[in-house]
Amino acid sequence: MRRPMLVFVAVLAMGLVACSSNDDGGASASPTGGGTADCPDLTSGDTFTITIEGLAFQPDCFTARAAQGITIVNKDSVPHTFTIDGTQIDVEIAGGETFNGEPASEVVAPGTYDFRCTIHPQMTGTITVE
């Protein structure tokens, strides 16, 4: 069962170690702030947007604040999930649909996490939560 991702945001942005995904399936505890030069900083504003298109997350690595809301736009015609390993974040977005989540900083602690689509294992990314 998919749990509503009341905001995934936010605590996903903590010290992005790398933009490439790894297959260790877990969260990397990195209690430092900021991301890497190759990964966008999405910490400004109340919300940020992730796009799914061509069986890929865009961006596939980024830094976000725990107190932000998230919008996930699925431009593909098939369903996808946005699942953050080591957290309760597990949202399914139908093809052509948009998910809007409210901030829920209590769900994800600051750190660096891998995220993925559980339906399409090649779809992965990294988020750093501040």
C-alpha cells in the first residue's frame, strides 16, 4: 500500500554525496548541509518540483529543505513511484498525473538518501535533505 507522501520534502536535502545513484538501497547518513556542484539546490521557495519523463527523474539528484512541499509531475504514460529508501515516503503517481505533497519534516531526518521508482528499478536518484 502506498502511503501518502505528505511532503516528502524536506528532509531530503542534506549533504548530497553524489548525483549518480548507487545500488546499496539505503540512506547514507550525512549530517552536513548543502549538495554538490553537479546537483541543483532546490532549497529556495516553499515547494519544489520533480519531473518524471522518459523513465527518468529530473533532476535525479538535488538538495531540498525539510520544510518544503513537493510536486511530482509524471509526464510518462505509465505509473511510477517516488520512494525514498529508509523512510516512509512511497508515493505512486499515475501516468500523466501530478502529485502535490505538503511539508512533513517529521518524516525524513536531515541526511542523504537514495530514491527510486519501485516499478522501474533503473529509475534512481539521490536527495540531500537539510
